[in-house]
Amino acid sequence: MPLRLFHSSGDLMADRRFEFARDLQLKGDLPAAADLLEQALELAPDFTSAWFTLGEIRSQLGERDKAIGAFRKSRESDPDDQHGAHLHLIRLGDAQLSEMPKAYVQALFDQYAPRFEHVLINDLDYRAPSLIFKAVVAARVAAKKPALFKRAIDLGCGTGLAAAAFAKQVDHFTGIDLSAGMIKQARATELYVELEVADMIDGLRGKTDASANLVVAADAFVYLSDLAPVLIEARRVLAPSGVLAFTLETHDGSGIVLGEGLRYAHSAEYARGAIAKAGLKLLTLEPASPRIENNEPVRGLVVVAEKT
């Protein structure tokens, strides 16, 4: 997992109390950790990291109302919400399901970037790019069309694992990622002709109509709740017979939920409906696990659609 986000309070004593509290939290002494955080917050009332950690601890202790209060204070002290307090408020039932704070996603992956590939490949058995590659090739073979693409866009490109999977199939790869740290790692692969630090939807909006033959998103749409905007933009950017391929996390119910891992899970029914509403033709929607988490396969879907 990425390193834990920490913003100093600017008060040395408050920061030290926070550090001691984190040690106690990791050792399992949650009441003592909460007490130290309360002391730190008396010294620095706008200490975002302390409010956020206090919210986590109150939640672990089953103190829902106190957890909500702490997460609200974390969000108030940092309106950009780099810690992602809003997501915890959704999980606690205090906020409606909505999109992730962009600052949270950016901070998360900027920290994660140097260790991203090592953790995914060696610890999490990450296979979203290979799942997408195999599904795209199978769909093109079934349609008696070549699995070769002149121009491709990699949404949420990360360090470049999807581009590596498609390297022999694509002439010109553009990578888009919200994290500058990830873009730096992707640039080092020399797999991309173009790289952009941008939100996925904003990045697509900057592209001309029918300018891509393939759009891929490996484990990226799990950070979007509503898929309609990105699917509509992907369809616009795709040339006729162009392909969109992506992975999702899924669940047994209907619609969209925010899972324990703070990623969105979309039902198969929702995915089918979103593809149809975007005006795309669904070619593939199959169960497929993109990674291992807590020693269990994460339930997922691999989806391939075409612009007709």
C-alpha cells in the first residue's frame, strides 16, 4: 500500500503526539491513541492528519458518531480533502455516494508511484492489463478484424503496464493520468508518444473526434462512480470500429457501491446499461479478477465495447 499521507500541523509538540498516537494505533492500543490525538488537536485545532486518523480510530472502536465528527473536521480543515475523509463519510452513511476528491486520488498515487509496479506485480498478482489485452484480441478475432491499432489512449495509465501489454499492437500511445508521479514513471518506459497529467475525463475532452482506435483503462474506472461521462467521451474520441476496453470491480447487488478498499464496485447490470446509454456496442463482459487483496481474489469484470 502507499505511504500514509501526513501534513504537519506546524506545531512540533502536536506532531510528536501524532507520531506517538500512530505507533499506539498500529500496536492496537486504540483508546490511548485517540487520547493522544485529542491532545494534539488541543495544540493544533486545524491538524488535518490528526482529525483524519482520529476518525479512523473512532470508526475502528465502533464509535460512529465520533468518527463522523472527526472526518468532518478533517474535511473542513482541508477543503481539497487529500486524505479522503469524504469517502469514509460515505462508508459511514453520512454522505451520499459521489465522486472521489481529485486531490485525494492525486496524492494517493503521487506517493504510490515509486513502489507501484513492485507492489502490484509482486504482492497483489496484478493482471488487469493482460486481462484487457486477451479480451481485446479475442473480440477482434471473433469479429474477423485485426488486433492492431494506429492510435491508442491509456486512461489512468499509471506506470505504463497497459502500454507494455499492447506495445506490439499499437503504433502511437497517449497516456493520461492525474498523478504527476505516475506520469514520471510512465515516461521512463518510452512506450508513450504523448503523456498528460490530467483527469481521465478532462484528458479525453482535449482530444478531437474520432482520433483514437483504442481506449484502455486498466483498474482505473474503480476511481469513478458514474461511468457515463467517461464512456460518452471515449465514444466521441473513438473512430468507427474503435474499441474501448477496461476492468471494473464488481459486487452481487445492483448499481454502484464504495467498497472497503475505498474503490467503487459496479454491478454487471450497471455496466451493461452504461455501455448501452453511451451508444457503444458491448462485445465482452466477463467475470475476471484484476488482483489479489487480503489473500483473496478481488471480484471484477473485463469489458470490451465497440463504436459502431
